[in-house]
Amino acid sequence: MPDRLVLLGSKGGPALRPGGPWPSSSLLEIGGRTIVVDCGLGVTRGLVDAGISLKALDLIFITHLHSDHVLELGPLLHTAWTAGLATPVTVFGPPGTGHYWRRFCQAMEFDIEIRIVDEGRPDIREMVSVSEFAEGHVLDQRGLKVTALRVDHPPVTDCFALRFDQGGKSVVFSADTAFFPPLADFSKGADLLVHEAMLEEGIERLVARTGNGARLREHLLASHSFAEEAGRIASDAGVKRLVLNHLIPADDAEIGEDDWLAAVRKTWAGDLTIARDGLVVELSSVKAAQGEETA
Ligand SMILES: [Zn+2]
Ligand SMILES: [Zn+2]
């Protein structure tokens, strides 16, 4: 299996609209490891559609506890359990992840207890371990190194960009963040930088449509990055490919790929992918040098 990134859910924010993309979740297959980054609604369906056997679930990382990144963590683990999960799974998340998981198991207690007795299943509560991390070193295991950087996503303080290094390949996820220059150092020389992005002209239209006007606009501007800012981080970091993800707005018929390109090309001339649900980025296709334009 070649190393690849699959963008399972590519929109920013938790709301769903007919025909639109789904909230944040990604699959990273690198060095034989199956890694899930964020578990927004749709992650289970996305993994199955990407050909992943749920009982082979291995590592899960949660960047922060906003619902568009964590809402389906419990349902994913529970579904993997009913699919015959045979090996332990570790969930790495910010402080509070363990609380979420324990309360999820409490909410599902009736079903969990009955399946253990009736179907002879092992206890899911003993198969899943949660490891809460802070900034810095997260994991060093069988050649896979994971590090975290606290980013700027008020009012959430425990929100972390993640860097995965394995066999000379590296992939960085920005998580949700306002323009945050330290991300450039953190992403130095990465093969892929998956950075969140919003589009200025789409914000007013989104705010008008959602109805919670001023407060929503305030949150978006304080806590998220414009596509131009994502491009700036990618340029400063010298990454080999920039992937714009967690798109805001993501389901506005008036906003298309050309609009994203026009914005990000002001600051980024290198290889570029604009996320959509189910899109695959092969790591082997990432070129050795920055600069070739494909999109
Ligand atoms: Zn988000
Ligand atoms: Zn968030």
C-alpha cells in the first residue's frame, strides 16, 4: 500500500447542508500505519469508503475538542468494535479526550454490556486507551514520530497542529488556527502541509445565511486563517505541497476552485491541492523540489 493522505471530510464547521461536503477527518497511511486525524461526522463512512477495515484501526489523533473534529470519535470506535476489532487502539487527544470517551461509554452502557454478554465480545472499554498530550513530543514508535504545536484558536486553548515523520516523509496538519507564524518552523520542509483555509468574500455570505451574524464573523476572523495566510505559512516553511482543507465556506455555489486559487496564489507558487471529500494525495507523487505547478 503506497503512502497516502485521504481527505475524508473537508469542510470547516459542524453544519451539514444538502449536497455539501462533511466535517473534518483525514486518513494518513504512512509506513504501513493507519492513522486517523480528527473524527468529525462522517469519519466512519469515509474510512470504509477509502477501503479501510475498521477492525484494523490503529492510531487516532484529535487536534481539539470542537465537535466538527471529535463528534464521531465514539461512534467510530464503537462501530470498529462491532466490526470485530481485535487489537488495542490508542486515541491521542488534548486534555478532555478521556472524559469524552468515558462519558460516551456510559451513554452506550446498555448496548456495550449486552453485546459483551450476548455476543461474547471483549470489553471495548479495555481495548481503547486514551493518551492526552500537550505541546511537544507525542509519540515515537516503530519509526513513526509525532509532535504537536499549540496553535491559535481562541477560545479553545488546547488546539494542536500535528507533525508526522516516518521514513523520511513528513505530513503536517495545521488544525484550526488563526494565522500563526510558528507553524512555518514546525512545518519546515514537510512533504505535505494540510492547512485550514477560509475565503474572505465567502464569509459575509456565510454569516448572512447562518443567521448568527456578528458573533460568527468575530469567531471566524479571530480563530481561522485566510487562504492567503495558509499560503504564507507554506512558503515560509518551504513545504513540497500545500493542501487547503477545512474550507470555509465549503458549500457556497458562488465559490469555486478558481476563487480559492486566486486567493492562495498571492502567497504560494508551489504544488497545491484544494481538498474535497474523498480526495487522495499520494505521498510518492509529492515532488522532491518545490515549485512545479499542477493546479
Ligand atoms: Zn473546525
Ligand atoms: Zn475548531
